[in-house]
Amino acid sequence: MKLNQYIISLIILAFTVTSCQDYLTIQPENNQSTTQYWKTKEDVEAVLGAGYVKLRDAQEYLMLWGEARGNGIYFSSTTYKPSTDAQKLRQFDILATNSLTKWDKLYAVINMANSVIAYAPNVEDASFNVNVMHSYLSEAYFQRSLAYFYLVRIWRDVPYVTQPYVDDSAPYSIAKTSGDEILTKCLVDLNNSLESAKVRFPESDIYNPMNTKGRATKWAIYSLIADINLWLGNYDACIPACDAVINSGQVGLISGANWFTNFYPGNSNESIFELEYSYTLNQTNSFISWFSTNKYYFISPYQQALYEAEPLDIRGLNGSYTSTGLIWKFIGTSYWTTSVPARATSNQNDQNWIIYRLADINLMEAEAYAMKGDSSSMSKSQALVNTIRARAGLTAAPSASEKLDMMKIILQERQREFFSEGKNWFDLLRIGNRPDAGFKDLFIEEVLQSASASNSAMVRAILQDNNSWYLPINSDELKANELLIQNPYYANLGN
């Protein structure tokens, strides 16, 4: 479905929230005029909640966008295989008709956020005081900025929409805006949101703490600020944002066998922001199918070799994967043993999807210090990496004095820490975009670790063109929006 049609169909203009547990469950139902809606605090909260729902609806795409072209997961070659479009994405055989080039799910998130930003300030409700309003706005800016961050990393330059689509008067033909410009504007929004952001949300149910981890707190906003600044090369802005999270006293690293609680039951003390699922609330995902029943994805030989090089790593064998290559962290209930079965029933298929946890922030800061390059910064980078290694049961990493060497150490640590968590391709892409000598070559060599022998030369040739690192604009969008111009690499590929 075309972006503009899809967005209009998703506008939430008539539903109510009856309890905290409903917050992330209610779907948009119909369209009504804004004069009939936006009357109460609950109206605002319903639309805000739907933004999280739409982000959750995009989870399968987030996983494939972040992993399919990386080197961590291996696609099954047995009877059960991922979709053809996913296989084409992995093989860098991508056309504008591929379903994974559709961006409508992310723009649906943006539209929910835009609706809150546009209409919440006009709500006249005694219980909706200015502090509550600004708190909700901070969450909406987080949702919008996170969605744009994915869009820019996947397509680079995209339409920048800041007004909600509520009727046919909205402009449908919008030209692309530079990705760097979009992210710079997102940073302004996020930094302005910090003062009113929640430190924590109250948990109405200690067994289902969706509010604390499933909604954007101040620490989630700081995490996104750090991530965007790292992407843009703003290292001096990335570091204090990381420090704010690390020193917040609200999160801590999970060590030893307890590391697995990041994934089961989830919502651990290390977690900062997760996409929440609950079987009892009819919220499930496809993890058991992907990693256990149909076995679409396994650990790649390259990723397995990284773990085997550090056999004491709690994140490796029996933690992240099994001896048969299954991706265990999403289907297990504890460290793998013969007496601990995988999740196998539908009522166990509600694993959360982690967007940010504290280990990520530590390694972001390590990378920012490494890219500064001076000896003092290198020492700080090394210390941050060793903090993560120590919690995994490993000795200190080898020292490095050059940026490229330190980045190799950090990258391998991120690969071990965030295997199959939707970050691998974006980590590689961030490295490839660095102007420093050797970084593009490192990016290409890392990507080629997952390429087949018969496909390796072709993929290497494709990756020489930086434009190929981003996806084409879907053909339906090009037809619907006359101001869109196809991404350069794909302009002459029959799109």
C-alpha cells in the first residue's frame, strides 16, 4: 500500500485506554475529525500508545534490516527458508519491488508521533497539566526520532514529515531531505525533550513491567542521542550522553549466568528500552518459528568462530547459540543444557525485542573515545571495552594505539554482545562511512565474511559503490510521490 494511503488509514481518532495494561495493545479503529477527538488526557495517551504498537509491528523488518546483510546470522538452506525477499536482501540482489524496501511501517510510527506533537498541546483537560503534556511529548519525539534514525540508516535520504496526515489536505508529494539534516533536527528535538522526560514510569504490575522498559524514559532518550551522535561523528556529544546513562543509577550490567535474563524473562535491570510482548494480552511474535520450529536463521560460521576464540565467554556456546547452531537467546528459558528445553508453545512466544541496553551504551562510548584517537581517549576506550569483557568472564582485550585497530576490537566485542539483535549491519555501515583510512576496507571485508564463495566477488564489486549500501525506494512510493528520486545505485537497475 502506498505511504500516504497507509498513513491516513492508521490515524487514531476514536478510542480510549481503560487500564495500564491496555497501553500498548489498542489498535487504531477508525477516522474521525480532530474536532471530535483530542478532548482528554486519555485521547493523547491512546495515540501515543499506538506509536509503540506501530513500532512493534515493524519488529520483523527491524531484525532483517539490521541482520540480513551483516555477518552474524546464517540463512537456512533446508526445506524451511526465509522469504525470497529476505534472501535477496542478503545476497545484495535488491530491486525496488522487494517488500523489504517498503518504509510504510516506520512512517506509521512517525505519523502517530506527529499527531501527538501537533494536537496534544491543544487538549483542554484539568487532569492533563503542562508537565504531563510535556512528558508525553518527549515520548513522541523519541518515537519519531527513532523511526527516522532507522530510515536514514536504511535509505540515507528520505522525506522528512513533521505534520500528521489526518485528511486529504496534507501534501503527498514530498521530496527527500538529507539524512544528516534529518538527524540533526532529531537531535534538537531529543535534547529539548530531556528536561520533561520521565526518569521511570510507575509499574502497575511487577510481573509485567511494560511501562518502565516499554516506554521511552530519559535514559532511552539519552541512548538515542548518543547513538545518533555516534553515527554522525559527533564524538564529543556522544560521550556525555553515554555518561548520563551509565551514571544514572537506573540501570546496571547483568553478569554471570544472570546475563541470560536480558532475554528471558526480559525487562532486566540492564535494559533501557524494549518492544514489549505479552501472550496474555494477545501480543506475540515469530521468534519460535524463525529460530526453532522452521529454523530460518542460524549462527553464521564467522560468528561462531568469534565465540570459539573466547571459549569462556558466557555470551557464546549455550548462551547465544547451541552446539547445533540454533540461535538460543530468543528461544531458551535459561542457559542451554539437555534439561532446559527451548520455548515450544504459542504461549511462550512473547519475547521482547531490545532496542537499547546498558552494554550498548558502554560500547558506544568506547567507540566515540576510540575515534577521537589521542592516547588518553584510547585508554578510556580500552577500559570501557574491558568492562564489558569482564562481565562476560573474559580477560582484558589487547591494547591498541591506532583508531582502526581499536575499532576492530570494539566491533568484535559488539558482534559477540549483540549477536542477532538487529545491530550488526548498522555497526558495519557506521564503520564503512568513516573517512579514515582503512575503514571502508574493514567494512567490506566484514560483510564478505557472510558471502558465499560463488557470490563473494560480485558482492565485493557492489560494495565499492557507497550508494549500494542503502536500499532502493520502493517502486510503489516512486509512483505515488512524483518528487521522489530513486537512490543513485538503483536508478538504472530496472526500478
